[in-house]
Amino acid sequence: MANWTFLTNHAQVLLCVANSPSITAREIAAQVGITERAVQRILRDLNQAGYISHTREGRQNHYEIHADRPMRHPAQHGLAVRELLDLLG
């Protein structure tokens, strides 16, 4: 079997957050099949690019997705992240 998927790890992490805004990095790592450290890097990337933000609630983060942000690839020019989430959510 080929070792590739249709969605990047960034998309997979974003989908996890969309489905469960209080999900932990450990839970995301288990679902996506990557390390917690990789999840933390991806969450940082998404945060720095303005696709998500988070607030601290006790010992947990609560994430908010900014779904009106544009998709990054030129092939999806004019489409917002919301459209991806709607399609796959």
C-alpha cells in the first residue's frame, strides 16, 4: 500500500481542533498518528498564521478556529478554510 494521504498533517490537526475545541495535543497526536511535539509545532504554525487562537482554561487550552481565513495554496485561491471544514466535518 502507498504511504501517502490526501490531507496534510496541518489539515488533520485543524480538523481535530474543529471537532473538539478542547482537545489535547496528546489526543491529537494519537488521532493523527504523529508525535505530540509535531502537533505542538503544527498548532504553533496555525496560530502564527492566524488560523487558530487559544485561551487557557485551567490546565487545558480551548481553541478557536478562524474559518474565514483563506486557504494557502494557489489552487484554492478565493476559498476560505470554512469550506474545507464544511466539506470534511
